[in-house]
Amino acid sequence: MNIQAILVSRFKAALASLDASDAPVPVSKSTRPEFGEYQFNGAMGLAKIKRSPPREVAQQILDVVQLDDIADKCEIAGPGFINIHLSPDWLAQQANTTLHDARIGIAAQPEQTIVVDYSAPNLAKEMHVGHLRSTIIGDAVAKALEFMGHKVLRQNHMGDWGTQFGMLLAHLNDKLQANEVAETALSDLEDFYRVAKVRFDNEEGFADRAREYVVKLQGGDAQCLALWQNFIDVSIAHSEEVYHKLSVTLTRDDVMGESAYNHDLENVVSELQAQGVVVEDAGAQVAFLEELADKNGKPAVYIVQKSGGGYLYATTDLAAIRYRKSQLNASRTLIFTDARQALHFKQTEIVARKAGFLDADDQYQHCPFGMMLGKDGKPFKTRTGGTVKLIDLLDEAVERAGALLATRDNDFSAETLADMADKIGIGAVKYADLSKNRTTDYIFDWDAMLSFEGNTAPYLQYAFTRIQSIFAKANVDMSACDAVIDIQASQEKSLVTKLLQYQDTLEQLIDDAAPHVLCTYLYELASLYMKFYEACPILKEDVTAEQKASRLAICALCSETMGHGLGLLGIATLNKM
């Protein structure tokens, strides 16, 4: 259920009865409990239109709005705010329904076919920390969209084509001629790339051979294609290892590399020419975009084919748009890359719409994200200034989590501790990233992300285990918990209200492609649970059987919601810590 949507509907009806059906309906969550759970802030704006005092307009709205069944008190505050105090009985009724619902009270949305383009590593190199954000943000959004009822098509737009492959193929061929096997030669992609680049820059004749390999590869030469396939197989296997560690849902079947569109690039350019979207300029095919003209009126330049006939990322991205629309029938596309590519994707969208590759109501959303920074405020690097391999970062996270667990009193087996270290370490890295607003940079800090206090994965994982321990102590099967929830204490009301705001949170997540919204919700939920746990005894002797059963039911709903939310984020839960 979506409480906010219910309130908006009720206030819309009220405004319509006052001949103000076009007026905005600003309903928001209250920031302080003494103001109720929600506020309607539309009276002031309507008062300007009606030329009446805002509090008088607010009273007129209160006189007609139908809230008696869901609110036990509504009051006018300040210049004309309407504070809404939800009824504990109504909240309890909704919570009881939610507890026994397989979807935790979340209604599915009408199905939409949505492409989610994320991760997108370059197959000539190993995945580095720069690929973390795209991979885990995109995966969380994809899983949330699926849960909300959409058909999600994951697209891993890997960089598997281009002039750099000529250099790499020439180097690999030399390795194979020296009786090395491909797997050995490519065991360290970063080192392989570095050596090949040195040869390209310094070794006589190597650059010419590399360019010849590019021509052969683009021409479909069998030997070159075989060498190229070696790169693809080894690189994808490495990416799959990273995906497994991160518990993301990308598979080999989701790979749609740049090479997949090679056959269509000429057709794309021809269509753009035929429609007058591009013109020849200095031998190149160029779209001049008046929409993005500079302050002097000079249009932005968007090149889709170079003067020598070569194609660019722009050409491939346009081909991808056309394929996703014509073959996949996608009506919404989400692309997760760093913010530096924002202009490119804006230009691409403009050209695609002019060419008719997108319908007017199709959504094409570039979802930019900021950078991971070190404590010095600069891009995160190794101590020697090199690029941090993502697999190394994840291994270090597990090691640090293991060392942290070793300092805590426990009687867990070595196997259990290793499993816990893996879940806590990987969860900490993911949550530290996902909890930040996607559009901002953030500081990577081991100590902060592995803390059991504050807005961190370990804190949420610990809160989840607290709930499990209550059921273990009570010797009650959580899955069989079917008691009637009865709200008496204020802490119970606050917690249940937050639990019933889960759908609103998920809808905002998928609308904005912003997993941090869910992270904030889960942190607030865990914090409210801790307050409930301290204020509302469950297993003490003086607690009545009815209270115990009701509070256990609240705990069960909290566990289900928290576990589900963490699952969407790809963060593992633990039953003991």
C-alpha cells in the first residue's frame, strides 16, 4: 500500500468539491511526530488564488476531506498547514493485512518493458573501482523494477571493439607464436595491456602491425576473430567472478558488447542521412544540434561517422537505441555511467528522437553518478597511485571484516566466521556506495563503512539479527506468526507507519533510479525498531500474552521488510552476529 497516494487521492477529491480540481496536492511526510505522520501544504497556494486567508481555506478543505476512516485527528497549524495524525487502529489493520501478504503489501505496477544498461566494463582491461557504482546501482534498480512488476532487460554494454584491440591482438599473437596459451598470456589483463601499449609506443613496426590487425578484425578475418574471442572469453570470465562476489544478477547472456551492433552501423548512418539529421562536413557525417547551442548561438557538433569512414561510440549508441526499441520493444531505457558522459547521452537522445528511433512517449534516461574518492578528496587510487582492481578491493573488504570479527567475543566456527566476514565485508562496500546520492561524489572510508554504528550495512545486518534472536529466545517460528497487531505505544505506531511506507519508497527508487532512497528508509526503519525494542518489552514476565503476540507480529513484519529491502540492494543478511 501507499499511504501518501491514499491521502493525495482524498485531498484531490476534497479540492474538486471546492472547484479547485487543478490545484496542486502537496502531501508530505511530517518531519516531527508532534505534527502527525503527514502534512497537507496546499492551502497557502490555493489561498492566493481564492484571495482568502490561508487558515480559512485550510478549514474549508478540512470540512470536506474524507479522512475519518484513516485519521483520528487533523489540525491546522502555522499559516495553514494541515497536520494529519493517522489512526492507530487503521494502521494496525493495514499492518495485519501486510503481514499476511506474500508481497508485503506492495502492489505491482502495470508492466513496462525496461532496458537497464549497467556495469559496461572494457574487455581489454580488468574491472576497477570505477565500475563499482554502475554495477551495483544498476543491479539494485533492475531488481526493484522487477519486483514492481516490470519486464527488465539487462544490457551489459561491454567495450569489446575498437582500435585498441588491434594493438592487443598483435601482442597476443606474438605470445601465442612463442607457445604461450591464451589463458596464461591473459591472466593479468592490466599487465598485458600495459606491455602492449609500451610496444605500440616504442617498438618499431609494431604500431603498423596493430593497425593491420584492426583492418583484419573489422573485415572479419578468421584468425583475428579467433584471437579476439580469446580476449572476450577471458575478460568475461573475470567479470563473472566480480559479479559473483558482488551478488549482482548480471550473466553472460546479458552481455551486449559494442561488436553486436557492427552490422547495423552503416544502416544507422544511412537512415540519418536520408532524414537529413546528419550532413557531410569535412568528409564526416555530423549532426548540428541547435538545441545545445553555446551562448554565441553556435550549435553543438555530434559526429556519427569520421571522415575516413570509421564509426564512433555515438554510432554504436544510436544503433543500441534502435535495437532496443525495434527488437526488444523497450519503452524505457536507463543507462548508468559516470557523470562525465552526460553531454554525450543528451546529444544521443536528441539525435535518436529526430531520427524516429524513439517514440515521443519513450523514456531515455541517462542516470549519471559521481566518483569514488579517497580521503584526500581525489579519485580513489592505490598507495602507489595506480588503479585499484575491483576484485582486490572486495578481497580486502572481506579480510578487514574478518579481522574486525576476530576482535569480538564469539564462539562461531571458523567456517561460520568466514561466511560472516564475506557477507559483512561485501555488504559494507556496497552499502557505503548505494547509501550515497547517486549524483554525488563520496569519500571511501574503510573505518566508516565497517562500523556497527550509523548508516552502514553492518548496523542494518546487526538490527536484522536482533529480530531473529527474539524469535529464537521465544522459541516461536516467525513464518507461522499470525497474531493480530494492536498498536498501543507511540513507538509501535512510529514503527508500523514506517513499515507501511515501504511501497512509497520503492516507487520513488524506480522513478528516480536512486537506491539511496531505499538505504535511507532501511536505516530509519532499523533505528525505529531499536527504539521500539527498548521501549516495548516483548519477552518480559509482566507482558501480557496479547501484547507479546502483537509485538512479535510487528517484529515479523519488520524482519520481512528489512530482509526484502536488503535483498533488493544485494546485501546478505545474517541470523547471528
